[in-house]
Amino acid sequence: MCRWAAYLGEAVFLEDILTAPCHSLIAQSHCAQEAKSPTNGDGFGLAWYGDRPEPGLYRDILPAWSDPNLKSLCRQIKSGLFLAHVRASTGGATSRMNCHPFISGRWSFMHNGQIGGFEKIRRALENTLCDAVFDQREGTTDSELFFLLMIDEGLAGDPQGAVSRATSRVLDASRRAGLEPALKLTAAFSDGQALHAVRYATDAHAPTLYTSALRKGGGRCIVSEPFDREGGDWQAIPPSSFVTMTRDGIAIRPFAPASARLALAL
């Protein structure tokens, strides 16, 4: 599975988070310590926000550790909100269109996880998208399709509800296909103002998620794996949680698929 890191706060150079720390995302691309696969060499990507409403985007299929352009960009670009991802494919070819983050308008999204039995339910899920959202499909991954399901479920107005309803659509499609639902979902996404994240799995093994306030820049990171094990004060996010970070603080709330939430309310 993949590794990723996101930051929100005062503008800092991307290298302060992504390349300079001892266990940076670049180091994790070839030596992750808390992932099923220690090597994440199937491409990488950056999405960063600046003076325009939509994010900048840079993705490539090279391993992150061997791309000098990535290191140069991280050294030069300053941003107060950015997302970065290194990929270990669980399905889909190694191509730029399959590298995270994915972009739609002002929204950016990246994912560590997997939809179990995806090839058996992919067509059914794609058919549920409205035409305008389906037309945004560029790659072949389950991650991009989940992002589009979120958009279709009203991401712009209700981020947590959109993720909850998209999750329910995936689980329902699995059941209709005669499969036991198997979803691992640890994702981060942003509209350029707030930074959201979710940690959920249908089993007891949700992919890891941590957050920490940073001394430099006065901001906060949310990551799949800590990048500074010596000086960081990392807080593990519990499974079945939804995180919202703004420049005023952080909120962590319980998360469940929409159908499960409705059942609990009855």
C-alpha cells in the first residue's frame, strides 16, 4: 500500500515536510516501516495550493527517490496547504493518470487502501456516477473512482457525509455482487481551505494515520506514517474516525458508512 503526507499551516517549503526529515516521505518510498509493502515505487504526486483556487499538480511514474525534479520543486515551492503521495499499486497500471493526488476543480484527494474485489464491482460503481462526474474519470484505479463517488455524493457541501455515502455505495455494490465487503480507506482531501482525512476499514486492520503539530511554521501534519520519530509528538488517529483540520484547530469525529449510521440511529 501507499504512503502519504499532508500539511496545513503557515507557508513552508515543501522540503521541510517531504524530503528533509530523517524518515521523510522520500525515505518511506523505499523503506516504509508501517506499510504492508516497504517499497512504494510506482509513482508519486504533489498537489499544493497557492494564490489560485485550484491546486498545482505534479505527478510522475518514477520512484520518488530517483526523481531530481521532485527534490528541486520541494526545495523551491512554498505553500500553506499541500498533499503528497508515493504509490505502491494494488491495481491499475503505473501511469501518471493513476498517480495520486487526483484533482477536481479546487478539490484534491489521495488514498492509501484498497477496494476488495474491485474488478468485479468496478463497472457497477462507474455506472452509478452521473455523466458530468463520470466524464472526469482519467485513470483506472479504485482510488480515483472513490474520489468521484465522493464528488457525486455532494463533497462540496458535506465532506464527511459524502465520504460516508460513498463508502456505503462501495459496500452495497460488493454485497450485490455476492462478495463480502472488504474496504480499507485512509485518505486525505482538501478544497484549499480545510484539510480532511478519514481512517476506516471493514476489518480490524485500518491503514495507519497520525497527526502532529509542528514547531516550524506553526502548522499541523496528517500522515500515513511519522516522518520524524525522534522529535515529533505524533498522535495516532483511531480507526473509524473522520478528521477536519483548519487553521483554527483540529476536530476528530466518529466515522461510519451511511447505512450503518442509519441503522445505529433506529
